[in-house]
Amino acid sequence: MSVAFLLAAVALSFSAALVFRLRCEGFGCTGVGIAWMAWLAVYVPVFVLGTVLRSALPKATPARLAVSIGLVVLAMLGVGLGCYWLLHNAS
């Protein structure tokens, strides 16, 4: 299960980079907004799964360390993207 979480974390990181590079189409940014909403709809369950998985794994195991690193990366990614959004969209 921890391998699936780590693969999902890597996939979310790469997909965030791809969606971040999307540009608005001619009539507005609806497509980009939908892409970010879809990304967030996957991000939240994966983050919750990682949190539950980390608490279920025994301490001082390599799997728990790997899941902890994955959670830190996901948290930094989410906070960073959230701050970027706030800074560029706040009126």
C-alpha cells in the first residue's frame, strides 16, 4: 500500500507540473480551472491515504520513512501551489 501511495505522490507531482504549464484558451481560463479542480480531487484523498497509512505503519521502518517523505513533499506542493494561487488571484 505504501508503494501505491508513493507512486500516486510522484504522479501528482508530475501532473501538477503539467497543469501549471497550461495556458488559458482564447475565451477564458475555464479549462485550466477544471484541470486544477480535478487535480485537487485526487490530491486530497491521496494525502489523507498517506496520513492514515503513516499512522498505521510501525515506527522506525523504511516504509514509514518513505511515506513520511512523500507526505512532506505533497504538503509542500499543496502549500506552495495554494500560496501561488492566493498571490496571483487575490484582488
